[in-house]
Amino acid sequence: MSASVRGTTAKWRILLLAGVLLATDATWLAATVAAQDDAAAAVDEQGAGGGSERPRSRVAWFIESSGWIGALILVLSIYFIATVSRLFVELRPQISVPPEVVKQCHDLLEKRDYKGVYGVVQEDPSEYSQLISAGMTELSAGLPEARDAMERVSEVLTVEMERKISMLAVLGTLGPMIGLLGTLKGMIASFSVIALSDTQLKASQVAGGISEALLLTFEGVALSVPSIYFYAVFRNRVATISSMTLLQADEFMRRMFNVARGKAPAADPTGRGTK
């Protein structure tokens, strides 16, 4: 599969995810409208019935208690899902080291077509091709210089991949902080009822602020825990992909150097017999 086809497939997957997220938002909006309708109907019935209070639905209570802080956590949750889905598509060994590019490079090396190898890696945007391109540029100065060039490029590419996953760490830290903000807001609401009330307190008013505090704390932690988990998963994946890509590029560069010096037969694609 070529790089353009892989890119097209990744774009379609991201578009599909966006469609799912839009459908989720539409469902949430519909639930919000339904909850508002239920609340309005309850008010009408209370006014008509004279004193019989109809309890609110759980959805209406959830949305009202979450408020703007819950809406912010919802937006961050959607961003988290989109980021994780994109990273699952981009951070794969097949993307960093395309098998078809590796095979094509080895086939051209068998023919001692070094210019063809350089042309292939120049057109391919994968990490493997970038390492081979950097190594071939310095190979005329010697194999150690080519390896140093590949290691420097590998460090830059690793930093770039780590930058892609850094937002997961930010979400993992930001989630509890936003939940703590909701906790403070809810506790302030509860204690303000106690402080400003000169008559007998209503338990529902005090409990409303406490339930809001606990709910927003739960939402913040629910965002933080999977963010920290997936950050660890993708950090390990980045380390594995970086080391694997550099190892394969180094093996190919050693093979090319030995073939160019006439120290190894060109038909050995693995380079295991070289030193």
C-alpha cells in the first residue's frame, strides 16, 4: 500500500470518527431538549395541580448539575477520543517502516542501483525513509558518519512523535483540576445556602450543591484516568517504533556500505552476514 493510499485511508477513518462524534453530540443535544421539555411540563403540572411536585428526570438533573464545567469536560472528552483514534492510525510500525518501501529498497540494492534507492526514500515520507536518506547523504564520509546522521534524525523524529501524544498528558493533568473547580463551585453553593438562610434549611438545596461537587469531580477523574493510561500506552509505542525503525535503517545502511565496498554479496537482504 502506497503512502498516498495510507493517507487516504487514515483520512476516511478520521472522517468516520468525526461523524460518530457529531452523532453523539446530536444525541446529547436531543436529550438536553427532552430534559428541558420534561422540566417545563413538570412546572406546568405543578402550577395546575397546586402543590404536587413532580420529580426531575435523571438526565435533567445530570445536565443541570454539570453546568458549563460539565460542558467543558464534554468538549475535552470529544477531543480526547479524536486524538486517541488519530494516534492509533498514525503510530503504527507499518506507517513508520512501510514493508513495500523496505522491499523496494532491498531489490534496488541487489541491482546496486543506489540512485534508485535514494529516489525511493526521497519520495516516501515515512520515518524509515527519512533515516535512510540522512544516512545515504553522509555515507560517502564513512559508515560511522552515516550512523551519526541517522541517530540525529531519529532523535528529531522521536521528539515529533512524543509531541503528538503530549496532549494526552495535559488532559490527564487538566481533568482533576477542572473537577476540583467543580467541587469548589458545588461546595460554595451548598455552604452559601446555609450561610444566607435565616429560616429552616431545605435539605434539597444543600444536597444539590454537594451532588454537583461530587458529579463534577467524577467527570474530571473519568477524563483523567483514560488520558493517563493511553499516554503511557502511546509513549511505550513511540519508544518501540523509534528503536525498531533505527535498527532496520542501520542494518540496511551497513548492508549498503558493505555492498558498495564489495565486502558482501548483494543478494543477502538481511545483512546478517556483514560486520
